[in-house]
Amino acid sequence: SPDPLTRTVRVEKALATWNPQIACTLESVQFRPDGKMRWRYSYWNRSGAESGVYTYADPATTYLTDETGAKYPGAAHSNGTTLAIALPDGEKVASWVEFKAPPPGAAWLTARFGSGL
């Protein structure tokens, strides 16, 4: 359950990416007072060379679904419309995506990313 002060749940879950040498971790989910959820994640380049990292979560294809199939669209992204960044080897970068929050009774959520993750 969320921390009562920050309304944040620590997740620390590794996610699969388009490149096994680019690690991605879902760090936390914050339940915001404006009715949105902010999913914070980080990328870590372990490729041995600078690598392009897709940071843009396309709002048309980025959304959450719950157990009923209801969609909760991506509402904002920390990188605006920047499609990708050059990430030096060994470096990390943090990012976030905000989604419309599901109702409190939602049992589980699946994140869908058309680009990016």
C-alpha cells in the first residue's frame, strides 16, 4: 500500500526492453491528488558503448488496462515529445509517465507501451 505521506509505492521491478543491454527498472508508482498515477522508471546502459534510448511514450499507444479491459491513457511524460536520447555507457537516466488513475477497486494493471519500453 502507498506511503501515507508521499502516496507512493516502491516497486523496484526490472522490465524487459528492446535491447537486453539496456536495463529498465520501474522504480515507483505515485498516486497523485489530481487523480493521476505517476510511474517512475530508470534506464541503465550496459552495452559497452553509447546507445540510443527510446524515452518517448507515445500517448496514442501508451496506456494501462485493468482486469475488465478498461483503458487508462497516458496523460503526460517527463521527456515531452523527445523520441530518444543518447545515453553513454554505464550511465543511468530517470523518466516518468503519468496515467489516468483507475478506480480504487481495480485488482491489477497491465502497462502497454507502443514505443519506449
